[in-house]
Amino acid sequence: MKDKIFLGRCGKNCVFFDAQRLYNSHVTILGKSGAGKSVAAQKLLLEMVEGGQDVTVLAFNAHDCLNRETIYEGIRKDFLQNSIYRDLSNGELKLPLFEKTVMPNGRMKSDVDIVMSLTDALSKPFALKSRQRIMLRKAIEQVMHKEIYHKEGIAAIGNQLLALGDDVAENVYDKMYGIFGHNIFVDGNDFITQGKINIVDLSYLDSDSQAVAIEVVLSQLWNMALSCQIHKYKNVYVFIDEVQNIKYSTSGMLSILLSEGRKFGINLILATQVVTLNNANPTQRKMLQSGLVLYFQPSDCDMNMIAKMIDPKNPGQWVMELRFLNVGEYIVSGPIIIDGVEAMGPITVSGVDVDKADISAEVTPDHLDTRCHFVEPPQENMN
Ligand SMILES: Nc1ncnc2c1ncn2[C@@H]1O[C@H](COP(=O)(O)OP(=O)(O)O)[C@@H](O)[C@H]1O
Ligand SMILES: [Mg+2]
């Protein structure tokens, strides 16, 4: 993995994100629509995988942000060369959902463990009521007992729901029709390839099914991490764009990975338009505590709040800075290296295209551009 990942420029100086110094290397990208979040994220993902085989990206294409033709033109060719697309409706996402893996304590996963975790992952995004959950669990038990996942894929659960001959079960089938109809998971073990940007294409699914797909894939990743298989991938970065549109549960995988993923080498890169600082959304609070935050221009109504998040002691300066950000420019907060000097931000960076040949992290401090001003990092936590 590259120690320093190029972000952009501050005046004439190159700004890198210092992956070595990041104790919690989740990355959060905030800003209003059109500010440049997706382009910055795509550049970051590409920088990361181009750094070596030991970085693997798992990216969810939920809202057409990562369609081949929507990748930012300036990097499209390189990005696509480093990417693998998996289309869920084509049986291209192979997950060993019923495999008995070893758990961290050395115990083999039991049938009950498998049924419970799958029931959880499938029912949470649909907010199933208890009777509905029971029916889903029964259907999953049947699939396990009859060993039919490897033949029928996830559609097997739908078929077993219908076979229960119960109104509630039929109602659950109906809710999850997108999942069963598209048969989004089939048996196998091919959903992530080391050293690549692995794009799971969810763009044609309804939002509930998208949430299920994300939940199930992330819990598979998490299971792999717990059973140590993930170590062969070392650094996994999970990217989700437009997180504000994803239905995630506060006890779901996103929240678990934000809290604990880092320990197992799973980091999140989340881009979102909306943030609120209320306690009702602990997942968002955790996002704001990411090791690296890129603040693109927010909407007018969020300007003051974001400025306070950047620097609670001097928000006035940052309101001005935010107001005058152009597309592709952002304020970065976190461990960075600016022309060889370690810093913590916040500092304003332009990610607008530069000639890569110019980029060097080894310039001495004497060369620091005077337009770059360092400001003490915020002392308070955002909770
Ligand atoms: N770093 C950049 N360099 C050049 N153009 C950019 C850059 N970032 C964004 N743009 C332009 O702005 C448009 C919107 O950017 P995008 O990343 O899609 O915004 P967001 O994801 O915040 O809605 C892009 O299609 C591109 O034309
Ligand atoms: Mg975008």
C-alpha cells in the first residue's frame, strides 16, 4: 500500500493523505450535490489500488454513480482497467452464504449461527415484524436442511417462503421480490478480487433490496474478517456513494464496520450530502469521527454547522472558506502530508486535475506555498 495517497494541491504544494498515521482510516466525504464528491472518491480509490496488490476496494454502485460511463472522464480508462464489475442479476455475485466457516474463537459456525445471521441481514432493511421474521427464518432453515442454495441461489429462500403456504410468508416473499426475482446471490466464493476495485452493481434494484444486498455482502466480508480469511486481502476499503439514500439500520453492518472494521483491516469510504449532528443517528456521528474527512461545499443551510465541525474555535474563517470553494475543492481534516511536512489540517485542497508528473511528496518545507495556512486541528470530538 502507498504510504501517501495523493489528494490534490494547496496552492503549488501537493497534499497527500498519510495512510500510516491514520489510527482510524475511515474516510468521510461531505458536500452538496455537484460539489465533486464522487470524482474525488473515484480518484482516491484508483490511487489506492494503483499503490499495490495489498489494497482491495469493494464499491457498491447503488445510484449509477459508478456506471462505466459515469466514471470521471479524466481517469476513466485507468479506473476501468483496475475494476471488476459484478452484475447481481447475472449470477455474478457468488457468496458462500451457507458455508460453515470457523469463528474467531475457533468454533465452527453451527447451522443456527448461519440461519440467525442470514435472517438478521435479510430482515433488518425491510424492518420485518416478528411473525414475518419467523417465516423468513423457517424458509432459511428449509434451504439449509434441503441443501438447495447451491442449486437455486438466494431464490431458494423465496421458493421455500411460498412453499410454507402461509399468508405472512407470502407477504414476506412479496416484499423481497426484487431479491428473489433477480436471484441476486448464487453459491460460490467470488465477490472480491484482491488488488482491484470490485464494483457490485445494485443500480437496478429497489432501495430495500439494495440495502439487503449491501448488508449481506458486508456481513460476508465481516465473517471472512472474523474467520481471518480477510487477512489475505490486508487492506479492504468499502466505498458507498450517496449514503444518505441508503437504508441502513443503526445496528447494521455499516455501524459495526464504522466501530470495529478497522481492527480487521476493513475501512469505509462514505460520501454523503446530508449530515445531522443529532444523537438519533449514531451511524452518522461515527462517520464524522472518521480519520479523514473531506468537506466539499455544503448547501447554504449546512454552512455554519459544517464550519463548526471543521474548527469549533474559529468557525467564521471556515464559513468564508466553504462559501468560496469551487467544484473539486474541499477542506481536508486528518493526517496529511503537505510537501513532505506532516500536518493534521484543516487545509483547503484542490482536487482539480493536475499533471501527475509534477507530483512529489519530497519537497522540503522551504518550498511550502505561502497561500497554505495551517490551523490548529479541532480539539473537541464531534459527539
Ligand atoms: N476534481 C475535479 N476536476 C475536474 N472536474 C471535476 C472535479 N470534481 C468534479 N468535477 C466536475 O463536477 C461534476 C460533478 O462532480 P461530482 O463528483 O459528480 O459531484 P457530487 O458527487 O458531489 O455530486 C463532475 O461531473 C465533473 O464534471
Ligand atoms: Mg456524487
